[in-house]
Amino acid sequence: MPMSRRRQGRELALGCLYAHFSTGEPVETVFAGQAGRMSCDAATESYARRLFLTAVTQGETIDRAIREGAANWDFARIGHVEKNLLRLAIAELWFFPETPGKVVINEAVELARDYAGEESCSFINALLDRVYKQGTAPGTAKPGAALPEQTE
């Protein structure tokens, strides 16, 4: 069964987040390198770029939500894949109102199963459910209000 465009976009954005936070390279450099490794159409690439840029530009607020949601976990001990998956999903929950929250959570759990292992699924699901129930990002008037401009 072929992968959906949104799923492919999420995978590209996840790879970009992982590379960006692992190497510290600029977002455009990371995106160009990761996008060059995947074969996806322009709409999928655009979605991935928006998602990646949102997760990076809203990083402080998103990481604060992860820390608060994982109160019994040391932030530094959360695995890199799990942390970036949470960043990606929280960005989508808060700033992509066109995607239903339950879909975002389900997709994040599926990505966790594929990239982080079965043992991470419960943690990802529980933390994202907590964030989802809290609503929009702190300091935003409405969902989608702080989307970064797309650069070409």
C-alpha cells in the first residue's frame, strides 16, 4: 500500500528535525539535504517544510510542553527520536488546525512504532494526549496563528 502524502511529509519533517538538532546545521541546509534523499511531490515537500519550520521556530514553547507533560522524566534522557517525534506532533497539533488531533496522535504513535520501537508508543501517546487536551499553544490567539512564512 502506498504511503500517504501527509505520512511521507511527516517522515521527511522528522528526518529534518533529527538532523537539525543532531548537527546544528541551518534549517534550509538540512531541509535541502533531507528532501534530496526522498522522492516526493511538491505538495508533500511543502507540507514537510511548513511542519519542520514550525517545529523549529516554536521550539522553546514546544519543548516546554514536553517538559511539563513528561514531569516524571528528565528531558535530557528522552531519546532523540522520541523528542523530535513529540516536537513534530505538537507543532502539528497546535499550528495545523486542518489536521484532526486524533489523526496527529495516531500518526505520531505509528511513526514511533517504526522509528523508536514499540516501547516508546505508550509514552508518545500519553504525552500527546495530555497536550491535545490542553488545547492551543500558550500565547496564541487561535490555532494556526503563528505559522512561519514559507520560503522557497
